[in-house]
Amino acid sequence: MNFWQVAAGDKSRNDVDRCLKWDVVLNGPGGSSPWPSCKPELAVYTTQKKLTDIGRFCDEMANGDIVVLRLGTDEIYAVGTVEGIYQWCEAFGDIDGWDLNHVRRVRWLWKATPGSPQRFPTYTLNLGDTTQRLTAQIVKDWISGLS
């Protein structure tokens, strides 16, 4: 079992409510087909770093892994387990102008009270890629205390 952190946008573009409502975490751009067949298309207009991020989301996350839904480097809005396999979903193809077709289903085990995320010191969570391994021991300890 791995621990992941997935950004729900950023503090100026917040998809937390959408992820919680639909029991998902999202990544994009989605392109016109599922991963990895979309990779050549995406390579034309995105970076290798982003392709690596999408690949991590699609190929490395696995059923039963723990995922935290974060904004910024200090706020967690939910903790859950990845349920099932990677999906490419047309329904998330235009989310306020963003194509977030890469989808992982999540069973949320803990959700923050609206407007009150679990806060940690700045940079406890990693800035950058949408999907990253969660390495912060303080967060893993907190998650262990939830059960």
C-alpha cells in the first residue's frame, strides 16, 4: 500500500467539492483518449514533467492505496482509499475550461468539516505535480490516528 497526495486544483482554482461529490481524484489534461494512447497527443502541448505526473496517476496508483486530497502545501480536505482501476471519463472533459479526464475512484474515509481543512505547517505537503507520493511522516501519523 502506498500513500499519495493529489492536488484538487490550487487555492485559486478549487475542485475539492467536485472530487468529494463524485468520489474521485482527477488529473489532466485528458486529451482525446485514455492513457497511455493519449501520450503522443499530450506531448505536443504539455511538458515531460506533466506526462510523468499523469503516468504516475494512471499507472502507479493502485486499488487500496491511501490518498489525501490537498490544496496548497498545508491543507488536507479528505483522506480515502483508491477503489478500482484508472478510468478515462468524458464527463470530466470540461471542468471550468480544464480537461480532467483522468480519473481514480476514491472511497472517502475522512472529510474535513466545510471550511475547516486539516492544516499542517506550510510545505508539509509537496508543491508541484498533481499526483505525488506522500512522504510527510507528520501526515501519515495523523492518518493513522483517524482509524
